[in-house]
Amino acid sequence: MQLHVIARTCSNSLLTPKTHKRICGDDRDVLIKKCFISLANTIRASQHDIKLTVLDDHSDSQFLEFIKNEAENINLSLISLEKRGPNNSALEQFKVAAESDGLVYIVEDDYLHEENAIDYMLGAYIHFMHKFNSDTIIFPYDCSLRYQDGHESLTTIYHDGVRYWRSVDKTSNTMFTHYSVLKRNWDKFENLAKNYPKVLEDDTINTLYYSHINPNASIRVFSPIPSIAYHVGYSITTQIATSHMSWQDLWNRIPNWSLIPGWFYNPKFYEQIVYMLPSNAKIVEVGTWKGRSTCCMAELIKTSGKNIKFYAVDTFEGSNESIHKTLITELKTDLYSEFIKNLKFCEVDNIVVPMRMTSKEASKSFEDESLDFVMLDGAHDYDSVLADIQSWLPKVKKGGMLAGDDYGGDWLGVTKAVNESFGDKIKVINGIWYIIKK
């Protein structure tokens, strides 16, 4: 059984006017990135066959690159919409869902998901569909409005064998259901998408849902208690949480470094490095781009409480790789300013010492056998990697580590330079090569 997840995104704040205060703060860029990471995580955590379609409304190239990178190992289709605006993106989202085949999860870009949210929704959907033999919708947010004076409604509490659920009669555009629900009721969904906010959910899709005042409706809707996806773009937080889960827990679990564009996806390697490093260690990272990996390392150092001196080396002019050239031309500021901004965003500007120079120039600033760890992730061509190894290996202490990223696969220059330098002495973990200096 394939599930089709259809998300719509827009990083352009000019196209998404703020009408109310958000519980997570005013930085929309942080909001949608954390929410997308949580969506990608719950897709990867599922054992089911899932296709992800992202309908994007004129986001900049930096955000689109972020989407592609975060959706690594996910069956992704990224579609840039021609028309602008939330009404059109909602309409296109409903269309894609109605034209799918099987189960669909349509989701807006300001929902923060638990890691197992998709599997919880799928299990509940199957449970309630068989229990009531009716069309079923799962709305993953236990909406705060249900607990406000004047908004209460009769509900029934159920348990699907895993968690508690309540019957509800209202949803937003976000829902988990079968494509046929949208196809058979297309007029309601189309009307909502085209005419919102003149026409609201209560005028359209909510009229389809079963309740004590609408007992002849054919669609039953259920929400979890507590939420498994939080509407963090909303003005009021949900009323029910548990001692081990809340939207703040989920929010804080996504580290700030992961919101920085880049190609670093091995935090566990850096975790091990920081764990093994002595206090007062000196380490260097060569090649930082915008600081994604740098900020990860710095956050780990900060959390460890160790007095580790951390140097980040980069020309901040990019390499000759085509993607670097493209992304640099589209930057609103220079790369170095972007790097410094990200250090401050992650609150690690007091941990990192930037060295704005070439790798070879930077290596001359350190005495031989003075460094505990050096990470090479600069230019990836053979000559550059070989030169980096020759420049930095003498600077590493005996018992220290020299490492680098992107070994194997299409990175022929990296692989050749490393093999020629160290032969079978290297170890490789998830594309990261390393050697302990004897």
C-alpha cells in the first residue's frame, strides 16, 4: 500500500501575510524548515511505501535546495507552481490528492510532526475505517479551539490499541484520508481553495463530517489526544500534552544547525569526536560553506562543556563546483556574512574562530603535531584533496585524527587522493574517511 504525502511550501514571506501571532515565534523561515524536517523524519521513520510531492509557491533557490537535501533517501517530486498565492497552492494540492490512487496525507507547511506521526495516522485510519465501515479522515492536531468557551462540542473518546483518539467535526486543509474522499466531494474542496477566506471550512468541507448535529454525514473524523502534529503557525497552543511530549519538545529536538543550507548529514560522527576529545583540545574544520557542519560541531562542543578550541577555515568564495557558483550568485549577502549570521543564530559565535583564507595558508598558522582533530571538506578535486592532506597531516598530533567527507561514490577525486595517501590504513563510515596518526 503506497501513501502519497502532498505538502505545500512557501518561503516567501511576502506571499504569506502574517495575520496572527505564532506560538513558535515570528521567524517564518525557521518555522517552515523545522516543520519540513519533522515531516521528512516521520516519512523516513515509517516502514511503508511513501511518495512525497512538494508543491512550492515561488520559494527562493536556497530553500528549494534545502528541501532537496532534507528529502534525501525519500521518493520526492518537487513541483514549482506557476501561479502565486495560497489559494492556488491549496487548489493544486487538492487536485494532486484527488488524482492519486490510495491513501493521501495533505499537509500545510506549518505542522510539526512527531517522529512516528505517519504510522500513527495510518494505524488509526485502518482501525476506524473497519470499525465504522465509513469514509475516514485523520486530523493530526488536537486543536486548541475545542477547549475554549463557546467552542466545545460533544465527542467520543476511542483507543485504537496504541493511543487515544476523539471524534471531531472540523479540520483544516491538513488531513490523512483516501483520495476518493476528495474526488467524490470535489465541489466542497474546490470551493474552499478558490474562495478562502470569503468561504471557510465551516461552509465547505466541515459540512461533510459526521457529528451529533449532522448524523447523516458519511465521513467520520478523528484527532489524537495529544496531538501527533502540532499547528505551530497557530496563535494558541494545544491544551493537552503529556509529561514526555509537547510541541516545545519536538521544536527543541530539531537543532538550529540543521536549518542551515548545506550538505552535512553525519552529526553522529561529530558526536563521537566531541565525546572522545579531551578538554583543551584544538580542532580544525576545512571547508565550512554556510556553517551547517561547523555549527553542528560547535553546538556539540558547547553542550559538552569542554574547553575545545575550534577553528573554521574557508575562503568563503566557494569552489569550482557548479552548484557553489550558482548558489553564491543568488546570495543576498556575501558568503562570509552568511556564515557569521549563522554562527550567531546558533549562538556559537563565541565557540568558533573563523579563518578566512586558503587551506594551505591556514595550515601554516599551526605548529606540527598541535591539533587533535582535522576535518577536510573543502574542494573535492584530486589535486585539492591531495594538497589538503599534505598540508594538514603534519599538524595532527600522534594519536590524533585526520578525516574527510565524501569518500566513494561519484567523488572520484577524493577517493583517489585518500587511497594514494593512506592505502588500506583508512576507515570509512557513511562516506567519511578517517585515519588515526601513529
